[in-house]
Amino acid sequence: MASTALLGRDGGARLDADVAIAGIGISPPLRLRHAARMMGAGGHAHQPGWLEVVLSWPQRIIRPAADLDARRTATG
């Protein structure tokens, strides 16, 4: 549910498409950082801004916790 709240039901596909369109001419790894800066949500120097950090939560925090819960359920 937390991942859906952050990324939507499509898993972030629409957000990815919008960022790709807004970042035409910018390499894919740098597009989100560029979009965050344009929205005033960028970090300082080489640090990520809050938008990049929040959008990384599903891979860094939510998914590992869900995997751990699935393993606990499987082992009883």
C-alpha cells in the first residue's frame, strides 16, 4: 500500500514517462534530479533532494520489508 501511495497503481510508469518527456536531451539517470531541481525540490551540490529520496523508498525501505514479511510467512 505504501508503494502505491508513493508511485500510484501503475508503479510509477506515468511518472517515469513524464520525467522522460520533461528531460529530453538529458541522460536517463539524471532526469529525475533535473526534474526535482526544476520543481525546487533538488538537493545541494551532489546531494539528492527530498523528491529523489522519497521516490527511492519503495526499493530501499518498503520492498525489503515486504520481502522479509513474505519469508516469515513462508517459514511459519
